[in-house]
Amino acid sequence: MRLGTICYERRERVVADLGEGRMLDLHLAAEHAQANEALFIDILSVIYGGQEALATAQALIDDAKEAAILLKEEITFRPPLLPVQYRDCLVFEEHLKNSFAAAEKMTGRPFTIPKVWYDQPIYYKGNRMSFIGHGQDVIWPGYAQFLDIELELAIIIGRKGTNIKASEAPDYIWGYTILNDVSARDAQMIEMGGQLGPAKGKDFDTGNILGPWITTADEIPHPAALDMEAHVSGERWGGGNSRNMHHDFARIIEHISASETLYPGEVIGSGTVGTGCGLEIGKRLTPGDTFDLTIEKIGTLSNRIVKA
């Protein structure tokens, strides 16, 4: 099933996608069915509700009542959840090679893929408070001139765990969603010389986008092999397939959870797929641009970037 968070009549609600612009307000549907509506206060409640919550949601979807159905034109999307913790990886070799070649042209410094990248997943911790959802505007940060999209697949952790083995890791994935890690490339290139993780190249309000839906993990076999495409103002910029991750999500979970506890509601991004950003192809965003990021079985995440 595909679940999301929307705002309707000034209240955020957990909804299930019914298709054709229709969605089911699960809290209201549970109330009408005299089921446990506490399972659907927010997405985190659904995650903590485990199999009971998913089974209840499926039963409500199967017997969807008109009184609990909302229409696309009546609502606005929010990020499916505000991450409990947010990490973003870098696991697509094609993207890394292309980006390093572009970075060399921009900075005059040589960039080579370090051996450690092939040996283990590389990631950074980002700003979990800066997330917006489908249809919301990205506000251009005042210090940047070169803004870019990043088309990524992300997972949501569904169980608490530490020292998780790769063979067991898929059981910790609750669902998959689309991540757009909007990046200030000019700030990022300056920071990279400091040999530390991204800072103002990534950290600005509205710079992280999730949604519109989380597709539950039972619908996407691991390792995920999903087609991904990015369009900006109607022009195709690129894409790829998640099967080309050098480290799959099981290996990523194993690495991150070594002596560190993962919690339900954490979000982990794959990093940019193949040709999923403008840097690689010599393009950059301009104010007013719209971008549509599509991942098979999840949907299309659409936003616009504006100057304040």
C-alpha cells in the first residue's frame, strides 16, 4: 500500500492512496469502523503499530467508505513523516564519476573516488527539520547561485536495532519513498576543500523533500530495482535504476547500525542515482523551475523553486 500525510481543514491526516486522485483518511475510516484509530495519528504511529496497523489499514482500504475519502484537489501534501533521524548516502558510481568530473572543471582541483567508497557505504547526517512535501515550494537560499536537484530512493526504518546483519536488514525496512536532496553546488564545492561532510551545501530551510507516498516494503522486493527519472520544467535531465547501487540498503543498514542503534522512523537516502542531477550534465536550476522526480511503484514528487 501507499501511505502519506496530507493537510485537510488545517489538520494533518494519514491517508492511503486509492488511485485516480482519491485517498482514504485512515483515522476517520477507523473511527467509522470502530477500529483502533490511535494507529493512525501520524505515520510514526503506523510504524509503531506494526503488523496490526498495516492489517487494519488494508481492511479499511478494502472496505473504503465514501465518508472517509478525500480528493486530491481538497488537500495539500506534507512530508510523509518528519524523520526521527536523517542520513544520506552516496552509493551510485556513475553519479560519483560524473559529479567529480564536473567538480574538477568548477574548482580546478582533482577529484578521484577513494578506495574506502568501494569498501563501505559513505553517508552524512542531515537536517531532519528542513523537510517539506510534494507540491510545496523550495525557497532559494540567499547565499547560493547554483542550485541543483538530486533524485534519490530512500528507506524508512521500521524496527529498533543495533549491530544488524545484512542478511536480516531487509526486515528493518518499513517502506520506500522519494527523496530530493536539493543542493547548493557553489557552497558545496567550497566546503569540499575542508574534507568534512556537507554543511551549507545541503542545510537550508525547505532543502529536503520527501514523498508524496511511502510504499510499504512488502510491495518492493529487496534489493530494490526501480526505474527512476528526473524532469525539470518539462525537460528530462536523467535518471537510472536503483539496482545499480554499489552498496544495497541491507549493507547500508549493517554498516550504520554497527554499535549504533537505529530507531523506527529514521530515513536513509541512497544518494543520487545515475544521472539524477544537473551537475553531471552541465545544468542548474533557475528561479521558478519545477521538478518532477518519479520512481517506479512510488509515484512522482513534484515541487517548484522560488526566490523569497
